Amino acid sequence: MKSITIYKLDDKLADKLEQLSKDMGLSQNKIIKKLLYQALNMDEEPAPKRDLSCVMGSWSQPEFDEFESSLSAFKEIDEDLWR
């Protein structure tokens, strides 16, 4: 992926980019990339998923029940250990 540098950005434009960045809660770099995609009529690249949605709901009910029952030992409190 390439990087670019923009020289001699006038204050008015720099202030507007900074304000957009604050308003949208995004870095100035992300704002500029969004604006470039829009100006060039391109779809933005989707952000990589960083969650577990690919495995959500993938267990069958018997698998879930087996997992839950295997956790039961961790739910018991050994009172002698806490004295």
C-alpha cells in the first residue's frame, strides 16, 4: 500500500479536515481516504472484521449444552479455599 504526502495545505482546508475528523470521530487520514474514494466514485474497501461473527451461532444445541455442562465445575466455590 502506498503513502502520499500533501505539501502546503492551506489553513482553511486543514481546519475543515480537522473539524470533519473531530465531528466523525475518525483520524484525518481516514477522512482524507473517504473523501478520495467519494471524489473518484469508488467504493470504499471494507474494513477487516475483528470480531467473532464468523463463528457466532455455529454450535448446535447439543454442542452448546455439552460446553455449558463442562463449565459447571468452574461455577462451584470451594469454601475451604477462601478461609
